[in-house]
Amino acid sequence: MNKNRLSRRNTIYLPQFTIGEDAFDAFGDEMLPLGNTAAVIYGEKAWAASKEVVVPALKRAGIRMACGMPYGQDATFENVEHMTKNLQVREADYLLAVGGGKCIDTVKLAADRLGKPVFTIPSIASNCAPVTRISIMYHEDGSFREISRLKTVPVHCFINPRIILAAPVRYLWAGIGDAMAKNVESEWSAEAGERLNYGSELGIMAGRLCFTPIIRDAGQALRDAAEGRNSDSLEQIILNVVISPGITSVTVAPEYNGGVAHALFYGLTSRHHIERHHLHGEVVSYGTLVNLMLDVMHGGSRERLKAAYEFNRSLDLPVCLANLELDASDTLEDVLEVTMKNQELLHTPYPVSKEAIHQAILNLEDYSPGA
């Protein structure tokens, strides 16, 4: 074993969370040890759906709102700077982010720059942003900019399924697609064959909850969500969308934290209709199929591709370019250029070229799981 690897310090911050319809009753236990003033920063729709529950829970816990302010319209450095310059935010003991992934990522980065703790309340179950140590940042035109790495994870995540049920079901639908990618990408990246450290093995094991259990529970969870009903299936899916991939994200070595699915997503954001008309997890779920097809081209599991393809089709997640308003005759040259430059492809189990990804896309166009 490499001696340098043994001597390198490795710190893992595992996500902490509370889930349940009374999750906000834990505010006092989790927040008060760090102070009694919170800067509450939110997405406007999320706050409209949650403030009638969040504000009384803060008062019961003896926590004062130093301020309440919207985060902006996107996860941009401009919005981060606006927060960090706000005097009330600067004077608060900690930040509380209430919203979707872009809101939470923006607030996390602001807290990181201010050296303040951050707590999260997801208003949608669409990704693992509420518990991770990164912020995915965009340009003001909506195109991908970079992934900012943070000093630590949020202190605690409070998940109230009733808040998530207030959001359109399509966010949960897209979140399911995003979560499955975490398992596919981490296992694919680890196929390079080097010995994994403890954190990477732990994270890859956690990521497996994002494949078979999601296939098992997703259909029922979406039906329950459409009817506004909390259930065991719904809570299991929420945890396997928010927490399980979050554990993978914060424990595996950076080289196992990405793959074709997310790299292709970032490439596709160079087509502006993707950001305007399609959700992150929706597009990533298509990239997952491309990732699996590329692996089949290198001798990988056809059964995994079949299971994921049939799952996507059963939930109306994308299985072809047309589902993303693209055409098979499109060379995707601009998309693939951005894809190949993305840090998600810095570590791969075999050489990956834009030609190979394009061929996987074309193969997926012709794919039939019954063949």
C-alpha cells in the first residue's frame, strides 16, 4: 500500500438529519447549542409553503430570526456575495436555508465564506444538496459554472415530509432520477481497480440504496405524493434521494464522486432549453443510461442497463434524446466539448472520449431492453 496514502489525513463529516412530520420540534436540540439567532434564507415558493410551520417552531425553540430574505433566482456567486455583505446575516449565529437545491447550495457557500454554521430544510426532495459538502454554482444565464468545495457539511438537516408534499410531484420524480446516478457513477468510477479506502467503500455501499430500493419504492411513493399522502414508501424514497446519495458524496474520495451522468448534464446545460424546460435530476437520469451504455460497450452489466432503462420508462423519465427535445442527427459537438472538460470525468475506469460518449448516446437511441 502507498505509504503516502496511509499518512494523509482523512476527515469524514457524516450527514445528520431528522425526518418526520414533527421534525421541526428538534430545532432547539440541534440549533440552540450554537446560539439563538438565525438568518433564514429561502426560496420564495418554499417559504410560502413552509413559513407557517417554520416560524412558530423557531419561536417555540427560543430562536430569534435575525432576518428572513430570499436567496435570489439561481445558485450564483453574485447571490452569495449579496448574502455575505448583509449585516443581519453577518451578525446571526448561523444560517438556516429553506428551499430546493440551488437555494441550499447558495446558502451553504455563503455560510462557508462567513465561517458560520448552516442548517437546512429541504422544500423538495430532488437531490442531496441539504447534506453535502459542495455547492454547485451557475452563471447568471443558468449555465454550469463550477463545483465549490466547502469546509464541512451542514450541521443538521430537518426533513418534514408535509413540506415536501406541498411541492409539485415532478421535483420528487426528478430527484429519484438524480439519486440513481449516485450509485451508478460511484461504482463505475471505482471500477478502475485501485484499493478503496474506508470512506470510499462506505460511500459506495450507501450508494447502493439508490438503485434497487429506489426501483422498489419509487412508483408507490410517487402515487402517494400525487395524492398528498405521507407513507413509509414516501419517506424511504425521500431518504434515498436526499440522505443516501449525500452519504456517498461526503464519504467517497473525490475521484469516485462523479461520472458520465453528471458530466453530460453539465454539458447539456449549454443548450439553454435544458435549464428552462427540464429538471436537473430528469436530465441526469438520461445521463445515467448513457453511462451504463458506455459501460456495456466496455463489457459492463447489460442487466443493470436493462433495469435502469425499464425503470426510467416506467416513470416517464427520459430514455432518448427526443425526451430532452434533441435529435439523434444532432452532433452535440458543443455539448460534448463541455462534457469532456467537466471535473466529473477526471477519474474513469478506462479512457473516455467524446466520440465514445456520442456512440453510447447513439446506441441508446437504438436500444431495446427485450433484444
